[in-house]
Amino acid sequence: MQGVGFRPFVYQLARKCNLAGWVRNTGDGVLIEAEGNEDRLQQFLESVQDEAPSLAAITDVRAETISPFGSEGFHIQASISNAGTRPTVPPDVNTCSECLADVLAPDNRRYMYPFTNCTNCGPRFTIIQCIPYDRPNTTMRDFRMCPDCRAEYEDPSDRRFHAQPNACRVCGPRLSLDGRIDARDQETLHKAAELLSEGKILAIKGLGGFHLACDARNTQSVRTLRERKGRAGKPFAVMCADLVEARRICFVDEASESLLTSPEAPVVLMPAKPDTDVSPLVAPGNRCLGVMLPYTPLHHLLLAETPKTLVMTSGNFSEEPIAYRNEEALDRLGHFGDHILLHDRPIHMACDDSVARVFEGQPMVVRRARGYVPRPIPLGMNVPEILACGGDLKNTFCLTKGNLAMLSQHMGDLENAATLRHYVHVLRHLQDFFDARPKIIAHDMHPDYFSTKQALSMDAQAKIPVQHHHAHIVSCMVEHQLSAPVIGVAFDGTGCGTDGCIWGGEFLIADLASFRRAAHLSYLPMPGGEMAIRKPGRMALSYLLQALGPRGEDVGVELMPSLSSAEAYAVRTQIDRGLNTPLTSSMGRLFDAVSALLGICTESTYEGQAAMELEAAAFGPADEVFDYTLSKADDSSIEISVQPMIAAIAELKSRATKEWISGVFHATVADIVTEVCALLRQEHGLNQVVLSGGVFQNILLLQLVLKRLRDQGFEAFHHCQVPCNDGGLSLGQAVVAARRSAI
Ligand code: ZN
Ligand code: ZN
Ligand code: FE
């Protein structure tokens, strides 16, 4: 991968070992010719692997002996541009400790300079306009390096050798506050910090786009931000000045600490400490907080003066794509922010913050964007060039080439027209990066998805529809390089099934090319379709009517005070007459229903809210479970009925706490998974279970399921590198299409 400082590292190592020769990039990797004493050569070969810069992921080293030429000195040769066989565009990298030290040292010429970077850190993906990755092909092209910067750039022993975005106060990008540039960045930063301390909302241009920022302790500011952004309850991420501050507001374990400070520097979800001064409006109804640390010098310098925890949310309205152009920010964000902190280094590719968490000591990516994209994912097999268009929510798309898959950054929800335009723009750009001209296009089976329509509008030799939950399972199989048939457990909110119903509580016997639906939650009407997703109370009522008969209507009104009897009546009539009541086997909707039944969330303002709040409420025994029944359907698949559980919850509600009921509910779902998997193991002789779908973002559920499966001797797999939600869908689609087209 270019731009990670590998060649200068080799150069310095060769000099240290007293070797002659050269190093250069080729399309296939790095080629080194080294000549010298045998011991030194051996030492060099070992050190190349052991001491390589942390960003350089070495996959393979091959060495062969050639006759000495009697070369003198060691040189870095120009890249050979037969590149194109492999993606060579690096992701953006968190500010390294050396650059941070430069910025904080009063005697350094980059003291307080917010755009300091080097070969080991700084902007990459977001500023590269085309490959190869050289300065004229980046948005730094209009900044002419001053003699000092130029000297660093040309000196192979310098940390800034060939650092394409290299810059300093004399020659590089400048800050401006509300359009005013001060010769001293310090002054601008100081003023911006003052405004934030006063409770103002600032639009701040960062690496991959604009953030809207305010003091996270100031409830009034956070409330204003929510109103202006049109975001009622969805949690905001925060940026903490340093680890000390992160530890003050969250429980930070060792693995989360390394994730926070990693080159990717994602937002890390961690358990929030109780009774801190962080406003309850930052992440209402949630036990976790999403925290990131400063990842550019600008953030470091700003946070050094502001309140130590700032809300930092994408600069956009509701679910629109993140704003990244200056004009756009002045035009649109002017309404959101009281002030705008800008700079004049253009962002070419917008890229949101990534979100991750630690699970069982390992990082688990929830939203894959800045820091991770466009690093390819190894497939462990060769596939044709394919474009997989993804789903409509949390969209990403995927391009494959050779044995690699490149997943786009998180795009957002395509039902938004602006996001759809952005999608087309990014698609063109990444096809160029990857030099991909795919002849095969994979898409979701849902005919009305925007991503499907997009796929159908493009030119291709073959267009391959892939069932939603099959794509989920395969995306997780690919992560673990599994290809033999597995038991796939796909739990999510919505996905189009092969029978035209809305699936989402599915057990599949799946391999990479095909699947059979082996078990599922029994069907239930969704009164009002989409409306039932926004109003979980409707799902609860549907479940009550199924479990208790007509009596369910009165029980529902009694249990859920927010549900008016008029609405309950309307829902029952709707179900009785079959008006706009699609059938669903969705596990997400079951979580919604239970959340509403317990009075936790009856109206959902963002996707997954009811389920998240239900998880946050759970507190109770993991060994007690509610009753449920399993039966064989006509097609010999297993049908799971939770009617006994719904009846039990309705009956218990007045006597047990919602925390306890939620705890037992989670345990019951885990019990269902294990029970059904055990039956399928008997029938099919399969012992590997793959867990995917957005419901598994629920960490409590994931823990309970894994524990039970392992106790019963199953080998269970879950997502780490790729989101379990629809953000991972395109990877699965691509591989299914690859396998199908090979048959
Ligand atoms: Zn650096
Ligand atoms: Zn300079
Ligand atoms: Fe899904």
C-alpha cells in the first residue's frame, strides 16, 4: 500500500545494515534489491518484517539470491506505474505521536499548525483525486511547498519523505473562522474554543467532512443541536480531549484504549459511567457512549482549549450525506451552526467517522468508513470483477478484483435523494481507484430498493439478485473464510424473502452460492407496513392479537398507555381486513414489540431505537426463559412461535419489572437460537453456526447466544471487520454472485 512510509523505512534500514541497492513500488508490492555482507542481508531480511511501520500490512515476503552488481549506495526509485492490479490507495490515518509532539513544541516550526502530517499519518483517501498517489493528484496540488517542506519531502531520511500532504504554516492550508483568516492559527483556535465554551454550536471542517460540535455538558446546546439537525433521539458521538477525559466519562478497558488510539481512530462504543456531567441528551436511553479521540492536529489543538468533551456529529440534516464542500457548508450548515470553522484544503471524498466497539477483547466494526476504507478485504479466493450494490439502509457497495474486495465507506440511507446522488459519485470514483469495470452486478432481491433500481439501470453482462439474509450470512462467512455449508442465523429488521414476505428471523442452511430456509419465526401481520416500524406499539398489538385473540386489543390498550383505543381499534380492523398488513418473520420487529409492551419505546425516531433501549433496560437472570414452541411447517422448515412468551409477558407485566422481563426475553431468544441450531445439527450434520444481521448489534444477545452455542459444542462465528447490519450486505452479495456466475 502506498503512503505508509514503507520505502523510507527500507531505505533507512538498508543504510543501517550497510547495504547497497534500491527499493521501489510496483503494482504487485515492493521490490528491493540489496547487496552486501551475508549476515547483514539476513539481519535486513528479518528486520524488514519485524520492524515494518505499523501501517504496512505485510502479507508475504519472498527472497531470492542474485549475483552482486557491485552497486554503491542505497536509493529509492520512482514507482513503476503498472499499478492497477491492486488497490494502492491508503485510508486516512490518525495523527502520529511524533507529529503531535511537533505541534506541541514551541520551538518547532510547526508549533500549533493544525495541518501537520507525515508519511505515517494524515489525510489520504479523502484528498486523493486519482491514482497514483502523488501530490498533483491530491487536493494539495494548489499548495506549493516552501523550501523547508520541499527539503523534507525530498530527503529519504526524513519522516516527511514523499509525504504527499506535507505542509507548514508558510505554504499549507489555513484556518478561518466565519470567513476571517487570522495570520495566527492560535488566535482562530482560541476564538473557536471560546465560542464552544459559551455554548455555541460550531460547524467544523475535519478530515472527511464537517462536524457539528458543541459542549457535551451543555444540555441547552445539545437540545438546540438536536432540533436544528432534525434528530430527536439517535445518540451523538463525542470527542474527548484525551484518554484521561475518556476514562472520566466511560469505562475504558485496555482493548478499547488501543482502538481509540489506533491509526483508524474510530468512534468507540463504551459503557458510560453513571452520574457524569455529560448531558443526558447526548445518548438518551443508552448505556453506552460513542467516544473518539482527536485524530487531526486541528482537533488536538481545539480540544486543548475547549470543554474536554464535545459532541461531534456529522454535519448534515438528519440522514443526508455528510457535508464536505466549503460552499455547501456555508450554504447549508449556516442554519445549523452558529459559527463555521473552515480550512482551505478541499476534501475530495467525503467519509464519515467509523464506529467500532470491543467484543471479547477484539475490535468489532459497526460502521466502516474513515480509517478503514478503502483498505481491501481478502477473500481467500479469486473472483471475477463484480459490483455489488448493497441494500438501502446503511448502504455500502462492494467492488471485487482478484482475491480482494473493496467495500465503500458507509453511505447512509439511499431513500434520501442526496445520498443516492452521493452514491453514484462515490461509485464512479472508486471504480477508477480500483480500475474496475465489472461485468457482473449483484443486487438485493427487493425490486423497490433504490440500490436495486440503480443496479438495473447500469450496463452489465449479468445481473444477479441475491436474497438479503443469504447475503448477510455470506458476508460473515467471507470474514472467516468459510466455504462449506453452515447453519446461518440471520436476525434483522427487514429483508425481502423468496416468498415475497418480509423475512428477518431466519435460520438458513447456506453455502456461498445457495441456501435453504431451514427455520424462521412464524409470520405475523405488520399493521400499516412501514408505519409499524415507526410505531412499535402496533407490532406489540399485532403480537397480542395473535397470542390472545380479540382480547389482545383491550390488553394492549391497558398495557401501553401511549396507544389510544382509537388506534388500537384501527390496527385490529386493519389486521382483520388484511389492509396494508404485509406478513413478517422479522426478529427486529419482535424486539420492537417487546420494547413497546414493556412501555420502553412505543415510537421509534431512528432505526433500531426500540431494540437498543430494550437491550439497555435488560437486567436479570440469563438462565430463566419464557416458553415458545417449535413446529414443522409444510415445507419441512421449522416454525418458531413466540405466542406463549407474548402471553406470559402480558400477564407478568404488572408483577415483574421491565428490566427483569427484558433480561428473560434476551435469554429466551438465545435459547431459541441454540435449540433450533441443535435440531438442524441433528438433521444436517453441521456444527458451524454463523451469526449475522443487524439484531446482533445487540451485545447482550450476542453474548448469550455465543455462550449457549459454545456450551453445546458449536463452533460459532460473528462479525468483526464488517458490520453485521446492512453495511456488510454488499460483501456477501459480491461473493454469492461470484459463486453463482462460476457455476
Ligand atoms: Zn505524523
Ligand atoms: Zn511549508
Ligand atoms: Fe438486513
